[in-house]
Amino acid sequence: MYEARKICNLVLSKFDAVEFDLTNLRINKLLFFIHAESLRLRPEGLIRNHFEAWQFGPVIRPVFDAFKAYKEAPIAAPAQFLDYATGQRGPIPFDDVRAEDVQIIVAEFKNYSRFTTSQLVSLSHIPGGPWDIVYRATLTDPTSSPRIPNELISDFFGGGARSTVRH
């Protein structure tokens, strides 16, 4: 499993952020669908961070924080990390992502990047889907966790519901 910002940097290295309108909102939705497919293929998936049910769909907080300065504009630089030993910031490397995992990431990116951002938001908001279940629970009980469990994602995308989002 990989830290989500590593996968973002891999995507940003392979696909033009302006051409694919890779905004913070959009990259979070694309990550969600990449992760959903990876959960179909292996129990742990590809992303070690958890998704949260935010108003406009699933979000990984460290990804949001890494790119929030861009607001609604395309992401202009890779996610950074702070090297505590040197005090220097640098891009999070992604050269350790295995080739078979890169294939999954690229294939799912290509599959879902054809949708507009608003379509991706709608797809992530399908009634009875993982985001919908958790988001409704947080509206009912604001003290409940906004975390979307991998089991919910896996159960939803592993069965017949997958055909609803994949055409």
C-alpha cells in the first residue's frame, strides 16, 4: 500500500494537470475510484490513507492539505514532504510504486478521467454507496466518524454495483 500523495505525484507525472483538469477536488475523486478498483483486486487496496465523507465526496485529508493552495485551479506542482534531517522540502517520490500497481493506477485514471469533475462527484454520491452511507450517518450524528471503511468500498464496488459506475 502507498501513501496517497505518492500516487497523486505519479498521476501528475504521467498526465497533464491542465489538460485533465486535475484540481484538488478532482484528484481526490479519481483516487477514490482507483482505490475502489484496487480493492477489487486485493484486500488491502493500493492506498493506505483512509477516505473521509466530505460534502463533495470522498477526500483524503493529506491530499486535500497538499493541494488546497490551488483552490479550484489545476495542481501546478507535486505534493511535498519535509525532510526533518535537512529541513528541506521536496516532492514525494513515487519510484518505488511497483509496475503492476502503476498499470492499475493508469488504467483506472484513464477509465474515470473521461468523466467531468461534476460527474465524478455524482458517481461518488450514488445512493447506498460508501460515501452516501457515511455522509448520511455524519449528518444524523455529527459525532460519528467521517471515515469511509475499506469494507464499504470493497463491498459496493466488488459486486453488481460496479456496473453502475463503469460504462
